[in-house]
Amino acid sequence: MAEFCGATLDSRRIRPGMLFVAIKGEHADGHDFIPQALAAGAAGVIDGRRELADAAARYRRTLGAKVIGITGSAGKTTTKELVAAFLRAGGFRVYATEGNFNNDLGLPLTILNCPRDAEFLVLEMGTNHPGEIASLVEIASPHAGVISSIGTAHIEFFKTQDGIADEKGTLFARLPPYGFAVVGVNNDRYERLKTMSAARVVSVDPFDSIGECLAAALVPRLPGAHNVSNARLAAACAMEFGVPLERCIASLEDFSLPGDRWRVVERGGITYVNDCYNANPTSMIAALETFASMPCTGRRIAVLGDMFELGERSDELHVRVLGRAAELPIAAVVPVGDAMARAAAHAGAAAFTASCKDAQAARDALRGLVRPGDAVLLKASHGMHLEMVLG
């Protein structure tokens, strides 16, 4: 492969020596911008998704970096960020997926942007249809794999949790015999995943003595049992590569997550927890349980929006989430969106306010509801745009 210095889908981001990836999208066709990319100094053009995958796979084979693949129904971005942070704390040169750039476009672009001198490449792998993990693993050829959880995200396309486990477990099944797989013993499909691995399995109890040490360091920035589990998996992975636990813990002092993930802000004496980058039943319940344990001098109010791609189980799973919310010390729940409205009508809890059509309506409803001392959780699938509640 000819020399290049990265790749991009955006002709406006081209620097001399980069590759321009021309993809026909929903709103624009990248092929229309090839002249601008070449004029800006592009070293070449990659035409379409198949050529992008092939180029990334070829470049991957030239890299000396050890590759770690991370997937899961919930927690994969957090786990990926923690693995990268822990490896950096061990003194390694690390390149990792930005945000959740984890699909058939994001993963190969991440690989093509990996510096040649990187010692580790940490790749998040997402899926919402059967067979996608296999395609990503084929491109990335990971040495190690981590599965953060098996929940009900995207169950519309997999029908059952076993189907989701089989899809995620493809990562383990395709690891080389000299690699290793990391999975938590508290994972709902632990035994199923363990038997799928062609490599050595590192089984992790997130609440062992190491987990307790990580929990103490996480509390100020990333509370919740689910985050302790993510950190314990990440630490196990880093420790397999020789990073001392003490360095992992020390790196948490200034750790933060990208995007709208557990961002705590205060406005007018009201504490807002912005955790609305995305949502599925597993992450929604984990967020509610963590929110319910937060210190609060006033009332806790949860603004919960629709979760997408749940298929025929959508109503059932939205009801389950609101049922759990009703069991927790949360004074009021503001349902947002059609699915949450149906679930609230079914649940009929007194703490549920009138349903809101969208984020703007939720923002208007909150004005007359909150008062200083209250805490507000914002949680929904990204397409609900609940971040608009904060203005």
C-alpha cells in the first residue's frame, strides 16, 4: 500500500497525504467531492465500503500494534476508553476508536488513522444486524477481545439474547489461539461466551478485591456497579499486558468519557445528569439505579425517552424500565416519546408525569416541576435528542 497519513470521509478535513473515502450517503455522495479532496492534497481515493474494508485490512497487516477488540450490548465505549487509559498509564503508545466510531465505516477508518508506531490499537465493535461482528473481526484481526455485557440492545434484529450473545461471541470465536478473551462471570451469557472462545479465557469477578479498589477511584467521576464492571474488565485486559493495577487506578484521577455520558452539571441549584448519548434497557436500568443512589438534598426526577431498535419487545422492555424506576427512590418520572407514553399508561404509577412528545416538550414540563436542590437524570436513545432539555 502506498504511503499515506490517515483517511477521512470529509473532503474539508483532507490534509496533504491523506486518503479520501468516497461513500454515497443518505444526504450526500462523497464522489461529488473527489476533485476538492485531490486539490487539497489527498494521496488517493478509496471508492466505497468494500474498498474501504479491504484497504483497512491490508494496512492492519502492516502494523506492529497489538489489536484489542471490544464489544457488548452496553458499556463497550466506557470499557474501550478505560482499556486505552490503562494501557497509556502503563507507558504504551495507544490509538483507540474515537467516540463510538464502531461500525463498518468507523472501524476501518480508525485502523487507517492508526499511527505506524502505535503499540496498541483498541477498537470498539458495534453491531445491530447478524454477521456484522464477523466482518469487523475479519478486518481488524484482534489479538484479544473483551465483551462488556449481553443485554437486549438491538434485539429487534437478533430476536433473543442468545442470538445477541452468539453475535457478540463471534469476537471470541475468531481470536487466535495465542490470544485471550476477557469476560465477566456476572455476564448473563457467561458460560455460552466462554465456550465460544478459541483463545484463553480470562474470567473476571467485577466485585472482587480489585473491583473494590477500582470502585473507590471511580465514584467521583463514574459511579455505578455497571461502571465498576467495565473498569474491572478493562483492568484485567491491561494487566494481561503487564500494566500494574496501581497505574490503572492512578489513571482514573483525571478520567472522563466522550460525549453525553454521565455528564454532571449544575444550573440554578439543580443538578443535571446528562446520560443521553444512547440507551437500551440494560444501560437505562443501570443509569436509574446509579442515579437513585446519588446524594440529593431535594427530589430525584428522571426524564426517560424512547429506546430504539427493540422490535416486537419494545413495549415490554419500556414497561420493564419504568417498572424499575417506580421501585427506586425517584420522586417523578417524565416519559418522553411514543413508546415511553405507552409504557407509562400501562404502568400507571403515581410518580409518572404527563407524557411529553419530544425533548422540547420535556424541557417545558421541567420548568414547572424542578426546584433548587433537585437532581434530574436525562436518558434516552440518541435520536430522541434529550440533550436539548439543557438548551
